[in-house]
Amino acid sequence: MVQAMARVHLPVVTAQPAARASGDPLLDPFARRIRYLRVSVTDRCNYRCTYCMPEALEDRMQFQPRAALLTFEELERIVRVFARLGVRKVRLTGGEPTVRNGIVELVQRLASVPGIEQLAMTTNGHLLAELAAPLAAAGLAAVNVSLDTLDADRFRAITGRGDLARVLAGLDAARAAGLRVATNAVALAGLNDDELVALCEAAWRRGAVPRFIEHMPMSDGALFEPARGVSAATIRHAIERELGPLVPDAPLGRDAGPARYWAVAGDPARRLGIISAMTEHFCDDCNRLRLTSTGDLHACLGHDDATSLREIVRASANDAHLVHAIAGAVSGKRAGHVFEQSPPKKHMIGIGG
């Protein structure tokens, strides 16, 4: 059986406010230090995944005009300020980041920012076969690639417009380019929960780390089907039934995200991650903020309040104003989310997960 970790089965809110005598702009009221910034570069996507933005939801989405998006210069300026404050990891998200024109140039700009130690990307992989080598040359270090199923028909049904063969080719291209690769699968009962082990083995064969994500109630709960949820414990037990016991493993680097990692006992090369936002909360050590493509800074995925950094950069304000706004957002960071009681109204496609 799985060995228990101290952070498993935490309540939704456990952190207690801590004194902030230092006035550190990136130290929140619960003594959590922000070192990781997720940056959405577009709210557009070439897929229509059922759990994110199915075709039926398009009428509810209002895609932002290009003029509303942060320019590359604005994004670079904001990241430079965050880096000076102590952020060391940046992840580019979407929508789908590879559909943003000039994405290789943006990667090159951000990878060159002093202080940024790791630049990563989350992508659906559709354009990765062509872009992996240029992105790696520009300074990208790692990619997480969505891979919810290994069945081509199922893949098309889940993604709406997806092409499994293209995504697998993208995974191979990413590895060939020297990128660290992980796969992401949203675990959904009745859709792909019979493929958990197969998804692990497919990732391991390609030198990637498989990860599973619990279904979350975004878009005011419009896309959330509680019966589809597969808990972290269920995922682990399903894998253990076929592969044997799992033991806790170390995270992927100092500034890792929310996933908790496990390895097959006696075989540390076969490791996997689980993002358990619903059943095994990880809010106590959250180190992240999220910036939307239009410059809204969100302190938590599970809450809708945000601080506009676009207004500041377009008002020709100096960087001290940005620092003040960032500090204000961090000082309002809550102890944890309340997905179960109050799903956020924002759409996953607009915040990048």
C-alpha cells in the first residue's frame, strides 16, 4: 500500500497568519514565499477539451482582442520585476501558448531575464513537433504536455479537435530537443480512468514523468461533473494494483508546483505526480501567482479577485508602482481555496491552470 505523507489529506484551510515584519513583497500573510509565476500568454486554443472549453462553452467566452493582451515588452518588464523580487521559475500557459504569434521570441526574452532559473511551458503538444527545437534553443527548459488518453478516438472526443499522433510526435521532439518532459492527464471516471497505468508506461517509455490532475470546478462549476472525479487515492490504488506499492518521492526541483510525487517501490525511475486540488489539498505550501494574458494578477486559482498590472504598465508608471501592486496582491493571498463551496467564475482557458 501507499505510504502516507504528512501533507496528504490536509484540510482546505490550515495555514495561520504569520507576522510580516520584513515587509517582503513576495512573502504572504501565511509565511509562504512566492518563487513561481505562471504566465498566460493567450486565451486562445486550438483544442476544445471537455473539461476546459468545449464547443458548447464558446458562446460564454469572450476572447480578448489582441490590443488587450500584454505585449512581449510588457511581459518582459513584469517578469523582470518579479525576478528582482525573488521569483525564480516562470511557466508559460494559455489557452494554448504555442498559438501566440512569436512565442519563440517571447521565450528568448524571458529566458534572458536575470534571476529566472527555469522557464517552462504547459502545452497541448499539437504544434510541439515543429516548435520543440526552436523553443529549446531559445531557452525553454521543460514542457508539460496534455495527454489524457492513448486511444485516438477517445483523444478526439475529449479534446474536440485533437490529433493524438501529432501530440505523441511532439513529445518525442521535445525529448530529442533536450527538454524535460512531463505529461498531464485530467483523470475522469468513465473516460480515461481505465488507462492510468497505460498512461504511466507510455510516458516512462518516452523518458517523461506522467502526472494526473483531479477534475476541478472552474467556469462557475459549469463544466464540473462530480461523478467524473477520480481522487488522488483512487489513482494511486489503481496504479498499485498493477505495478505494486508506491512510495513518496521528491518534487521536481526546488520551485516545483503543486504535484505530489510517487515512485514504484524499488524502481525510482518509474515516478509519477498527482495534482490533488480536490481531495488532498496543497495550499499550505503554495508558492505561486498567476498572470493572465491581459495582465490580471491572481493570487489563487480558486478565487476570482485580481489586480491589474496592465493598467500600471500602460500608465507609464515606474517599477515601484508594480512592486506596490504585486505586494498588495500577495498580502491578500488567502490560506486556501474553497472549490467545494464556491467555484471560481473564471475559465481555466483564461488563467492557464
